[in-house]
Amino acid sequence: EDMALCFLLSCNIVSAVAFGEHKAWAPLREALDQWEYTNDFAVMVGNRSGVQFKHERGSMTIDTRVGTASTSKWPMAMALAGLVADGTIASLDSLASDYIPWWTKNASDPRAAVTLRHLLSFTSGFGSGAPGGSEGHGLECESIDEEDFEGCSMLVYTYTPMWGAPGSVYAYNGVHLRLAMVMAMKAAKLSLREVLDKYLVRGLRMHHTTCDGQKSKANATNPDLATCLTTTGRDYANFLAGLLDYSSRPKHIVAASEQDYTPFLKGYTLYGDYGFGHFLECFDNPAGMTQACKDAKIHADPGAFGYYPLIDRANGYWMQIVAFEAGERYGYSGIPEYLRLLVKPYVDAIMRGESTQAGDRSRFNALSLADMNYIVKCGNHPETCM
């Protein structure tokens, strides 16, 4: 069945190349050809009918394997949600202590109230960290690829501070997914790698995706699940498509994953409020999560190397910027997310059947002077944008 689905998806991608050559996409293709600030990238757009547009630039193709950094969080969270979908874990509201024998049940300890839902939404109370900044100082074992995963997780559980009651605080770090994975391993009676193979590689149709160690060790026993994925544009497209049409996870699980679990956040949050491993996008908005952002229903998971995937529920499509600005080019890694701002107004219009040649001139000039100043600065002096 998996092979048949993959075959169908591959056919969609092949047929979509011709569709993407349709004259409606010409203005977007021209804009991408004129983009001077990222050498290697790809753009893909799809809906329930399959891939509708593909553009590859430089050495980047949709089959190039790239590290994703934080773009790992969304598929990892949805992989773990798969254990609720198949009944291995009773509910998203199952307590961690229901499955992990060393987890406290003492009601006076706030950790006793932690559920899988808290862990997948990063609202468990464990640790600190914010998008665009440090994810907080972890324990030494978390940075050692060869450590025992459960043993390190027990130390993380024991020594990571709780900053508030579960469900009332948010922290952008890797602790939540680590502990959720232990729940999964115990519930399924599977090893870490077996859980990843069943629920991520096969379950989300990401057949060429691996969870690597921090030193790119493919068989690391103790990977950081929040940043570990090396994937391809084709694989991540399969993931996005499976969420959009509910073919990889049932609708009630996807709907739960897209809820706003951080409505208590006030003011500027960089990317927006948080769901399961991803943002309810409200990009770079000083006013915080506005009603306009809520109505847009855009779900996104940008990563440190420039990868930017999203699902637009209001318009019924998914889109991704595939980029990998790492190593000597890491200083350029903040630039590809501006491609998202450039590309999406064109995609919105084309997917709605509207002309990109008419209307307000500003509609397709989505980059502000401040945006361009940042891009030019980083392009000329990438060391200042590290």
C-alpha cells in the first residue's frame, strides 16, 4: 500500500512539472529567476490534486538531501501523534506517567499532570527557549550521539526545571519531543529506531528521510528529535500532502495538531502561536497573533538553514521553500524565509484562479524596505547575520 501511494505521489510530481509550465505560473517563475540572494533553492506548491508547481535553482533539486534543523519538529510531532491515531496510546490527553514507569504520579509534583498533548505542543512546562534564539542550556548527555536515549531522557526529566504548570507555559526546545518519544517507545514496546521507521518513515511517507545525530551519524542512539531530520523536498512534500488531505493522519488528529495551544502568549512571537511542532503563522508581526493571522489559517515550520514549509488551510494548498544554507553559508540562512514572503502572494492568486497581472501593484511586492535592507546586509556581510 505504501509503495502504491509513493508511486502515485511520484506520478503527481512528474505530471505537475508540465502543469507548472502553464502560463499562469510564468510571473512567479520570472520572479524566482530574478532572485539574486540565494544560489540554491527549490519551490514546490501542491493541493489535493497533487503537485502544481515546481521550480529548482542552482544545485538544489527536490531529491537533494538536506538538513532541516527545526523544520524537523513538525513531522516528528505528527509521527508521535500517530500512536494515538492507531490506538497504541489511548488519547492525546494520556498522562506520561500512564506509560513511563519512572514518571511521577505524585499530584503535588507538576510533572504528574503532563500529557502527550502538552509534550507535542511544547507546553509541558519543561525548560526554556524561544524561536530565533537559544533553546536553553541542556544536559551534557543531550549532545552526545552515543548515549542511551532513555537513560539520557530520564536525566533530562529529573534535572530540567519546570517553569510553570503544564498547558500554561511554552518553551521552544527539544525536551518535549524527547519525552514524548519515550512515551511512544514504552507504549509500543519498540526501540527508538523502530518507532521512527513505523510512524515517520513509513507512516508519513518520508522514505528517504533519516534522523541523524548532531555529528551527522545516521545510527546515533541519542539524536535530538527536534532538529535531527535530513530529508528531501519530495519527502517533505509527501508529509505536507498527507496532512492537507488527511491521508497520513485522520482528520481529528490533524485538527487537534492545528489548534492554538499558546493563546496566552502576548505581543511579538516572531513566527506566531504554536500547535504540534509547528507555528500558527503570524510572521514577524509586532502585534502578535492577530485576528487576520487566525483567519489566514497558515501552519508553518521554518528551520535554521532556510527551509520553510507551510500549509494554507484557507486556500487549500501546501507550499515549501527548500533551502540549505549551512556551514560557510550559514550567515545567509535567514534570507530564504523572505522567499516565502515573495512567493506566497503569487501562489494565492494563481491557486484561486486570479490574474497576477492585475490589481494593486503592492500586492506582489511583499518585501518591505526593512526586509530588503536585511537581505542586502546579510548578502554582503553574512558574518553579521550569524
